[in-house]
Amino acid sequence: MAVNDNDLALLQAYLDGEMPISECEGLWRRLAVEEELTAELDRLRAEAGMRQVVWTSLEPNDDALTQLQDNILREARRQDARARVSGSLRTIMTAAACIMIGIGLGWMGHDRWAGLWRGATVTATHQASLGGGPGPTLGGGPGAMLGGGKFVVTVSDSSGRVVAAPQFNTFDEARQFIDDLAKAQANRGGIHEVVPAGDQF
Amino acid sequence: MSTDETSPQAKVATTEELFEQAVRQHSRRLLAVARAIVGNRASPEDVVQQAFMNLYQHRHRYDWRQPGGLVRRTVVNEALRMLRQPRMASLIDDTLEAAQVHSPGRQVMESETILQVRRAIDRLPDNFRAALVLCEYEKMSYAQIAESLDASIPQVKTWIHRGRRQLGEMLRAYVNQD
């Protein structure tokens, strides 16, 4: 009886160790009585043996193997070194970027504050009441006396917004504040003018 | 002690040390597998090196205590990937001649037969060749091969079966030609 494709697949599974033991017993019984099947198994074994020699012949010799291993390990170390360098570079670049951003923001902020100071015009006027009177003012004086006997000095920016309105118990204190403010503004160099207004000043 | 074993008393090896152990332990067989799969169409050394480098790049993701399956699967995939690249033309077939130089003790006739078998293996489709070498050289089960090649077990059985049949036919033609 000729060996068909199914038997061939069966024999190959047997040689590959992929046949369950229960099926192996059936195959052994057939091999005992079917000569063609036995011959086919021997042929497959011989071919597998030949291929085994071929597979083994593909193995590298020691020199080639050592060279390959050295190349791999050298490349791995190189990769590590590259990673370390790029990590350090990344840290340095990040720090530099942070510093640059900080400087940039500081510079922009400085310009803004300086501009604000430079653009400010502070004047003092004699006001009859808190927050009274249009325009940038720094007001104070007896006329600005509140009900509790306090003197109010309003400080306005160039666009007329009141930025501060400190209260003082005496006229002298209010006068002193205006003088100090004038000195401070003069020191900053960005003040256009301080105009104490009103007879009292 | 086997490098794949670990004991609590033993100094804990770093990933890099385990990687180096894997390279030393497995590269001989991996190179043979790569040679069998890429034949003369790519450099098997490049395949193995690239596979190891791919693994090294993401080394912390893997368990390096038993890396055999991992590195084998990576080499097989890398070899098949290289073969899929269109620029891969046949290299000069110096590996076959090198086989003779590497085995000076073998009889000329035997070398000639080996050469013919290797040439026949080279002519097999890529998947047939990969399945055959994993089955016969690496002694992997059909299930393991299927996992490595991302295929089903019946597919692997078919590849191995057809590969062997085609090899047999090619070699019979060679014998008849002589």
C-alpha cells in the first residue's frame, strides 16, 4: 500500500515529536506490518539527518562569533554613551531654556514697570473730599480733611486712575508723605512731574 | 550554575549584565537561524546585531533572566523584515564557500551535498525556511513556531510539510541531474 500525504504528515509529526502518545501506539502497530511506511519513515529520518548537518554547518566559527558578540556589546555601550550625552544635553538645554525664558520675562516685565513709572504723572491737589476732582492728582490739605479729622492724599496715574489714597492724622504727615513720594519718584528717574497743588502745599 | 537560573543569595545582575550574558549565550545559534532564514539575501550578522540592538533599546521592558525565546523571536522577525525590504538583492554567495572553509575536515563529497541542500533551502519560500529551521534546528514545537512567526499551528504544519516536500523534490532533481 503506497504512502499517501496523510501518512507522510503523520510520520513527520512523529519525527518532530508532535504526535500524542496514544497516536504513537497506533503508528507503531502500523509500522510493524507496513513495510512501505517503515521505508518512508527511514527516508524521512535520513533527510532530516542530512538537514541537521546543514543546520549545524550554518553555525559560525569561534572567530566570527567573537567578532559578532564584540560588535553587539560595543554598539550597546555606544548606545548607552549616546543616551547619557543626549540626557545631559537635554538637561543643559532645558536649564538654558528656563534661564532664557526667565530673562525674557524679566526683561518684558522690567519694560512694563519702567514704562508705567515713566508714564506716570503725579500731581497733588487740594481737594475738598476723598476721590474728588478729575485728572491725575495727589491731593491733600485741610480741605481734604475727613470727618474724623484725617487728611487724605490721593495718588493717581496718568490716565486718572486712583492708585492709592493714604490717610494722615495731621497736615504735616500728609506734607511729609508728598515730599517723600516726590523724592522717591525723582530717584527712580521716571517721574515726569510732582505737582503739589493747593495753597497749603 | 546556568545563566538562566537565579538564587536569592546571588548578586542581582543588572539588565546590562543579563543582556551581555544573553549575547554570549545565544548568538551562535541565533546567527545560524538568521543564516538559514536570510540565506544569501542579507547579512545574517546584521540581522542578529540589529535584533539585539532593538531589544537593548527597550531592555527594561523585558525579563532577561530567560531571554532565549525573546531573542529568537526577535531575530526571526528581524530576518523576515529584512527579506521583505525591496532593496534586498542577492549578495554574493560567499557563506556557502565559507562553510567549506569552516569545516575543513569534511569530505569534499559531503560538502558538496551540504552545499546543494543549502542552496535548495535558500530557494524555499521565507516562511517555509523559517518554520523548518525553528523546527529542526531549534527543536521548537509547532505551537512555539506559530507564536514566533505570528501564524496558526495548522499553517506552521503546512509550511513545514511543504518545505520538506519541496526540498526533497529539489534534491531528487539534483541527484538525477548528476
